[in-house]
Amino acid sequence: MGQALGCIQVEQSTVAISETFGKFDDVLGPGCHCLPWCFGRQSAGILSLRVQQLDVRCETKTKDNVFVNVVASIQYRALADKAQDAFYKLSNTRAQIQSYVFDVIRASVPKLELDAVFEQKNDIAKAVEEELEKAMSHYGYEIVQTLIVDIEPDDHVKRAMNEINAAARLRVAANEKAEAEKILQIKRAEGEAESKYLAGLGIARQRQAIVDGLRDSVLAFSENVPGTSSKDVMDMVLVTQYFDTMKEIGALSKSNSVFIPHGPGAVRDISSQIRDGLLQARTTD
């Protein structure tokens, strides 16, 4: 009914292009407009001012001869003050944008190696945006944003990259494990050295205590029993220790000691050997 009366309704975020006898007349904003057909006025079409998105997938080759698919998302919109250019100058806006994206990506990516493509994707997106902005502004369009949303190499290349990464991580893990084992061995050796050092100190102190005890015993016995020499005292001490040792061995139910022919008289031989050794050592000094 409205069209029969020459009235049209323009929705929000859109504009209508009116013509008079096929010639551009005006850009009509949102609302109701009267276009009397009897005077040759009509609506040529509707142009949306909303932001639109176009995803462009481009296959190209890197500098190191790896084929990749680069996906770029272009967000664009028509400008209200240039609606005439946007409506009349381009017949297929999306195809035009896609051609410019192909041109820039295939000129930029072949200059970079595969790793650099991933690292410099923002630079590639910026180059695409600048080229599109410069070209599409003449046709009444604004480039809102350009994003490189995906860089997809061939499946074989991705598998090889994953294997390289896995091998590098395994090598790092092996180095860390070897370093940890080295630290454990160093700490274990330091612990053993400290333990042996402390054990040596204990043995030295034990022997020193034994020597001090024997000296005190010999001096006390010599003072309390006149006519005895230090040799007699040492022989008696050795005999006492001999019987104490035999007593301890006999008290054990599961003893692993091996007995050889031996008697108390051998203690005198042992003391003689010790005394001769001390005399020889003094003579050598």
C-alpha cells in the first residue's frame, strides 16, 4: 500500500538511495519517506551501515618454501556521507576486498620464514589494513579492523614442528635430570666425607681416652704398689683385657668369631712385640 502511494520505510543503521528517472537524487536516512512515482522518483536500493566481517583464506608460500593457509578477518562498513560512492562504484564489495587481501598477503609472507610469519602476524595484519584503507576509502568504505586469525601450515610441517619441539624439551629434561643426579652425587660424597671425618675424630678421641686411662692406671698402680714397674702394670692390663674379650665372645649366642690355638701366655708375646716396635721407632727417630 505504501509503495502504491510512493512511501517507503528505511530501517535503522541503513540508508536508501533514491533516484529520479534513473539518476541519483538523494540518500534517505532511517524513517518514512515519500517518493511519488508519478514524478519518476523511486528507491534504487538499500545500503547497510552496520559493521560487516569478511573472512578471507589465502594460501601462500613462505621464504623457506612452506605452504601455509593464512586466514584474515576484515571488518568494514559503508560511510553514511559517502553512501553514493559505496552504492554505485562497487558491484561486489566482498570480492574487491578479497582481491586486495590476497595481493598484500602474497606479497608479505614470501619474504618471511615460517617462524617469522607467526611472530610478525600483527605486522602482516597492519599492512593489509593500510592497503585496504587506502583503496576502499575511494569507494566509500571504512576498514574498521583487520586481524590475522589463523596461520595453518601443512599437516606434515606441523607434525615435524611438534617433533622438533618435543625433542628440544626432552633434551632440556635430560640435562636437568643429569644436573640433579650430579648434585645428588656431590652431596652424597660430601656427606660420606663428613661422616668419615667425624668417625675418625671419634676413633682418635677414643684412643686418646684409652691412652690417658692407661697412663693414669699405670701411675696410680706404681704409686700404690711399691716395687712394680710400668712393664708389670702393662702386662697385667693386657691380661685383664684378654679375659674381658674372651668373656664377651663367650656371652654371645650367635657369635661369628673363629678361634685359633691361643692362650693367655701369648699376651706376654704381644706386649713384647708392642714394646719392641716402640723401641725400634725411637731408634729410627
